[in-house]
Amino acid sequence: MSRISVRGFAVASATAVTAVGSVVGVASGSTAQTNDAEATASDSTLLADIPVGQQAQVQTASLTQQASIQAIAADEGAKKDAEEAARKAAAKTAIAKKEAAEKAAEEAKERAEAKAAATRSASDFPIQSSYTIAQIQAMAQQMVPSGQFQCFSNIVDHESDWRIDAVNPSSGAYGLFQALPASKYSSAGADWRTNPATQIKWGLNYMNDRYGSPCGAWSFWQANHWY
């Protein structure tokens, strides 16, 4: 039987590197390394106790074992990284789908409101001899989609202060939206001079046709101070 420890070749291979380091420590006079070597050697066989012909095999086995351990650790790290990346991607996708659904729902609501507003006409409102600003604004709120009303209101505020008979002394532009010529309102109804609903209908159609929406018109107005 060879001089390998009775614990076997596997134990020797697992401690070979430590044993070699201990021997080097003894040669350099390191007491700490010598003590460590003695503690290790008490439970296994030093490299020097292994026949010369088998020392290379022991060292090779030890290095192979270390490489295998490192490979397993690397695989575990890569697996964890992949799982974390997949989790983040799934969360990002879920958020994107939620935002898309909310946007689609909001757009559907606006389309429904716009369709309902488009079916309204001046005849849907009682005719009065005069109208307060609050009454005109209330009409507009019933005709303009709720998500677009603030933009719509901003334009009317700047153009006419909600006065249906406002006139620009320089150009002759007229009404809530300062149409030029004023006769443009007639495409929405013959009573455009006296009925705010007729002017509102014309203004909403104009903004939708030219800018896509009142908010599109307001964005243009902010950049150019006209629309």
C-alpha cells in the first residue's frame, strides 16, 4: 500500500495546496504558517508524505476541485442576475401595459364626449335675450369634452373674455373666437350673432379641424399668440 494517508487520495488532494504553502512557510521561517501547517497535517497527509510519482496527480486534482467550485459559484451568480433581470423586465412590461390601458380608456372617454358634443346644436339650449359669462361658460362645458375644456377656456379668455359680441377695432374679428371675417360663424348656424351655443359649436369645430383638439390649439396659441 502507498504512503498516502489512510483518509485517502481525496483528502490529500483537498489539502495539497495548503500543505505546499506550509512547507514554503517553514522554509522562510514563518512560525504562523508552520503552526497552520501542523494543524492541517494533524488530520491529513502532507504533500511530502505522498510518493513523488503521485504528487502531480494530487496537485492536479486539487486545482480541478477549486476550478469546479469557482465554476459553480459563477453559474449561481449568473442565474441570480438573470432572474433579477427577468423580474425587472416583467415589472416594466406590466407598468407599460397599465399606462397604455389607462391612456386608451381616457382617449375612448374623450372620443365619446366629443361625439356627444358634436350632436348638440343651438336648439339644445333655450334662447335668451342676453347671456351672462357664467351662462356662456356653462354652455361650453356641456359641448366641449371635459379633458379639453380648460384649453378651450384659455383661448376664449384671451380672445374675447367670453363676450359673444367682442369686436377687434383694428381687424374686425368678432365674437368668442375672434373669427375673421365674422361671417364664418354662419357655418354653424344663422343665429351666430345672438346665440353663444352657435359660436361655441363653430369654435370647437375649428379647433378640432385645424389642430386636432382644443389643447392642440392652445399649445399653438401659447407659442404664437394666435391660432
